[in-house]
Amino acid sequence: MATVATLEKLSRASNPKLELLTQLGDLTKIHLMSNRVLLAIYIAPEKTSGGIIRATQTIREDIWQATVGLVIKKGKTAFRDEPQTHNYFHDQDVEIGDWVVFRPGDAKRIQINGIDCRMVEDSLIDMVISEPDLITHK
């Protein structure tokens, strides 16, 4: 699990995408297989829109319950049509740097340089969103 200091830094970041990418560091030695997509988990802000400061334990729950991630790597066959499995994307794709929504149970948890990430198959990404805080769990 990410350290408390790392989680707090992510939850206080004015630019969560930049902070995640900075904390992850060099990803050139990582090569995903087949149709996998690697996502860095979005840690929601420490302060809610109503001004309430979230407890450290609540922030830690984002590691397990998060449904939003930042696309940081894709396998070579991600989002390619697969006629043999009848899996068609109809020109839909995600780009590195996109925020996406997924179901936590569909993804495999890993850490890269202390940052919580998920590997998910391309067909299990549900949507692309412009900002991670569009998805709420109130």
C-alpha cells in the first residue's frame, strides 16, 4: 500500500494527473502484454466540495474502492478489433493521459514506485471522462 505521505500528497495535488506522473517516474521499462491497460489510481481530494477534510483512513480506501484511473500504458493489442472473439471497439480507444472509469473488481492491483495502479483488459473500461472528479460516490 502507498505510504500515508504519498496518499496525502496525491490527495492535496492541485493537478492530480501531473502528480501521479511525477510520482510514477520513468515507465519505459514497463511493457504490457496483449490487450491490457495500465491505470494509475485517482486519489480524491483531501477536502470535499463541502469543505470537509477526509480522514487518512478514508483516503486510504481510495486504493481499494477507486473507480477512476489515469491511463499510463497500453498493450500492443489494446482496443484492436478481435473478430475471433467477436470483440469490436468501433474505433473507440483511450490515449495515454486519459481519465477512465472501470469496475475495481475487474482490475488487478499492482504498485509502481509506490503508486497504486490497476491492470485491466481493454473491454472492461467503461468510459473516458475529462476530469476525475466528475465521478462521485455521495
